[in-house]
Amino acid sequence: MTQHETNSPSSASPQAAFASVGRSSYPGIVVLFTAVLMISNICATKGIAFFGDMEFSLGPLQILPIITDGGFFLFPLAYILGDVLSEVYGFAATRRAVLYGFGAVALSALAFWVAQSLPAAEFYPNQESFEAVLGVVPRMLLAGLAGYLVGQLLNSYVLVRIKERTQEKHLWARLIGSTVVGEFADTLVFCSIAAGAIGISTWDDFANFVVVGFVWKTLIEVVLLPVTYRVIAYVKKHEPTYAPVSDAA
């Protein structure tokens, strides 16, 4: 049997046609990217307080305690994966992945809403807990989806535009630059829509909500830059269709 026949499912089933799966890492990264978004949105239903017994403010900004949500450690990974997609596959491919993620999160929210609306069986005692964890708050859902969509698209756009000027050089500049723009837009859009839903009613509280959230998420991505570097290098090395402009010239 030849190599072509071994890799061709249609040779074993001549009456059925199948498409071959390429060696690209893109599908796997998109799946992980989408999974991170869905899982982080579920984790975010839990409020987290670090150093809850301490108080420290810097002007109008409350530094301690650090108030965040259960998805704080996971959501930045979506931006790291977005950076990998943008750096290796470009804006169009990343935009497609972002829209896939948007659709998956929207679908999961719809599924949770339907499930919580269905009548609970007599033997099921956890209806209130189910609603508390997975219940859909329309305003929060809108805030999350809008922030994610704007932030991720801007993150990808800025990274790709910087790369067009720097090519393979100064990866750190486009990673940090795109993160600052994308995370700020994400945080600002999310906080602007969600603030009223979580009880924020003053400009000082709103500014604290935006600044602390933005700085916290951006710092995490900066700290993880070495990881992002290694992932990007690995994907570039194993992506058969990746051809740097500087090498091809």
C-alpha cells in the first residue's frame, strides 16, 4: 500500500468522499482558545478577594483588597492564544477564531438559560445552586461578549499592523503593544456595561474597577511573555506553511 493510500480514507471506502486533515496547528489552537473562553466565563461567576483583611488605597484607587473573579487566572490565556494566532496566521484567521469563540460562548449561555428555565425534577435539589453558578444575567453576558469581541479584534489588529513594520523583529513590542490596547478596550467596554449590574454607581468606583482590572490582566500577560515566546516559536517551527518574509526575500 502506498503512502497516499494510507493517508486517504476514501481508498478504503470508494463510495464515500472525505476531506484530508492538514498538518496545521490552527484548528487545535482555535479549539483551545474557545475552550478557555467558555471555561473562564463559568469560573468568573465566583467572586474572589485577595488580602481581604487588608485595606490600602492609592488616591482614589483601592489596591487592597484585590477584588476579582474566578476566571482571572484563565482569561488572559485567551489573549495569549490570540497573540499566537495573530502572529502566526494573521488577522483574518484570528478574526475567524474570535467569531468562533463568540458563537461558542453565546451558545453556551443560551444552553444554560434553557436548562435553568426547564422545570426541575422533584429529586433534583440543586436548582438554586445551578442558577447561581450558571444562570444568565443578560447585562453581564452582553458586557462579557462585547468586551471580548472588541478587545480581541483590536489586540489582533494592532499586533498584525506592528508586525507589518517590524516583520520578525521586536516580538516583545507587538505582544505588549497589542495587549495594552486590547486589554484596555476589553476592560473599558466590559466595565462600562457591567458596572450598573454589580452596584457601581460613582465615578471613583468605576475608575477603580477599570484601572485595577486593566493593570492586573496586563501584568499577568507581561509576566507570561516568556511562555508566549516559546509557544509562538514552537508553532512557527512546526507550521509547514509559515514562511517569514525576511527569510523568503
